[in-house]
Amino acid sequence: MQPLYRIRSAEIDAADGLRDYPDLAECRAYWEGLRGSAFAPSRSQLDPMDLKSVLPRVMLVEVTPGHPPRFLFRLSGTGICDVHGRDLKELYAEELQPPEYGRLVQKHYSECLERREPLAHLIALETTEKLRSYARVILPFRNSDDEISHLLVIDSAKQNSLAEFLEKIEARLADSQSTSLQATSLSVS
């Protein structure tokens, strides 16, 4: 029997939408400080010691160009490993489980690559075993050719209850004219 799960996500403004997640807002500010006038900072500017407080919730993703691009996890913090039940290092985004979650992550990373700007999402993953509801920011880093070579992905420390998550989604939908929002819902039963 296939496990039951439901995945919901909504894009939030990567600047103003992070006010409920000060750790992610701080990471975004760090990224802004590194980039200067470039569209994104260079990967060589990234110093993990600057991110000590969020390291357990950090993923460093290497971008492999192509159609579609592929996203290889080069580093996953201990908190990420605990949530997924394994180290994600050397795993591609589309290999995440359940498969629909992997496709959603692949889609979000691809959008960051196409738009060449930070993205933030609210995500809820419900399975028969667990519920996880959190915010995530995706920060692009460039190589010397001004192509995005890496994504720094940070999950929020704050875990929302499903009710809080749905409340935030509803508020974003109601305010969709002033807030960039893209909602996705996938379920298998």
C-alpha cells in the first residue's frame, strides 16, 4: 500500500514575506550584503562561519546546467539530515521522497535559476508519519561567468502548525495583488 501524503506550498515575497522568520530574513540580509551591485554574490564569498546559527538547517546545492537543470546537494546540515532521515549529500533534488516533493523542490530551484533572484516559500508536507510545515529561502550564488552555480537553501527554525500555515496561505491569497504568491498543492491517497 502506498503511503498517504499531501504537499502544499506557496511562494512568498523573499524580502517582506520573511518578517515572521527572522533567521531567514537575517540570511537574506547577509546575501544582500555580499552581492553588492551584482545580481548575486560569488560562491567564493560564502563563508559558512558567517552562518553558524543556521548551519544545521542549511543546504548547499550545486547547479548542473541543462534542460532541465539538475540540482546536487553538496552539503546538508544535521537538522536537514534529521528531518529526511538521511544525509542528502550527493543526492539530486528530484530524488527526494516522496517523489512529488522531489519534483516540487526541483521546480522551486529551477524557478530561482530562471529568475536569478532569491525565492521564499511556505511548505507543508503531511504524511502518515509526520507533519512538517516551514518557510524556506533559496539564495543564488554565481560563478566567475555570472551564471548561477550554487543555491544556498535555508529552512526556518520556526515550524508552523498546519493551522498557522493554512492561515498564512489564506492571508497571502487574499493579499495576492500586493504579494507575489504561487500556490501548489499535491496529494496522493
